[in-house]
Amino acid sequence: NGQAFANTLASFVTTMKNSGVPLFAVSAQNEPDAKVTYESCTYTGASMASFIGTYMGPALANSGVKIVAPETQNWCGFPAFETAILGDTKASSYTSIIATHDYGCVVKAYPEIQQAGKEFWQTEVYDQGTGDSDGMGSALRVVKKIHDALTIANVNAWHYWWVYSTGQGGLWNTGTNPATVTKRLWIMANYSRFVRPGYQRVSTTGSTPSGVLLTAFKSPNDGTVVVVAAN
């Protein structure tokens, strides 16, 4: 019942706002392409575009809250959903943020997202690698994901999944006493502390040394330049 579900989402937005927690965006569905054993909901690209264009978009149209979609589980399933949403006039008009998760597959550029005036977000990932779970090995795997999302996919935002975890994966490992601050947290901080909202990624000149990941950013307001290098 698309209309009832859309009404429920709109009601949730209102409830949160009245409770002093205004939401920035609401996702149409978490990982619509994932086959899981817990409560979830699967969509095709066409059915998600239809839900957004027919029900969710109109229900949230006057809420001031953005719609984010499709939030596929990885780069494999993303193209079919992205194409379906941008190719549907109504769904595209209601969707402000095109997003995916980064649990595998090949990172690519999707210039049509920017051309359509949408933001492109990576909204969920954690380090699934083995070995050195809280140290530099894990941190370097994460920084490669950040770098590829920024420089290949040209995302506007990058999000990590767990802040606190009782085992491998979180930014803090709460399974130790005291909780362990992981190297993942610090490597993310090299971006998030200095590359602030509104900054724009800019090109660099010259050759980057072997084994170094390099990105540069500039504030459009005061001209501040930030360079992040991962060795």
C-alpha cells in the first residue's frame, strides 16, 4: 500500500520535527536490492521510481525534507536503480540525493547525476577486511574507499556506518575496556576535521608519488585550501 506507507513516512517527519529533531532527508528504502533474513523490503528500479513519483514525493513535498534514493547495497546494483529514478520525470523531480552503499564492486563515475542537479552520496560502509581490525591496515582500506568515492565517483558526501561497535568495524571498539579508539577514526578525521561542508574538490598538478593518495579542496567562501595525503 504505497499511499499508506508514504503517509506514515510523512507522519514520522512531522513527529520528529515537533519533538525538536528536524530531519534533513528520508530514504525511500535501505538496500532495496539486498536479499536478507531480517525485516526489509525489496524493490526493482522501476518499482522504486514509481513509489517515489506517485506516493512518497507528493507526501513529503511540503515538508522541507529531502528524499534520498536508492541506497543500494553496493556499486553492482546501483546503475539499474539510478537509471530508473533519473529516467522517471516525477521520481527525479522529487529525489534530491542519489545514494548508494559501498559494500563491494567497481566504483564508477556517474556524471548524469550532477548534470541532473542532484547530489551524489555514499551513505553506508564499514571495513569488512580481515586482519589488523583496529590498526593502520584497516584504516588504509577505509581511506582507499574514501579516496575512490571522492575522486572516481565524485560524491558530495561520504558516510561511515558504525560509530561504536563491540567488535571489528566501528570507529570505536567498545568490546575492549576501555573502548579502543581505532585508526579508522583518525584517518577519517584527516578529511572531516578539515574538509568542511560546502568545500569543493579541486584538481592538483604534477605527479603524485607512488603509494600516495592525494586530494585537494577549497572553500568557496574564504579560499581556504585543504590537501589530504594518505601514505
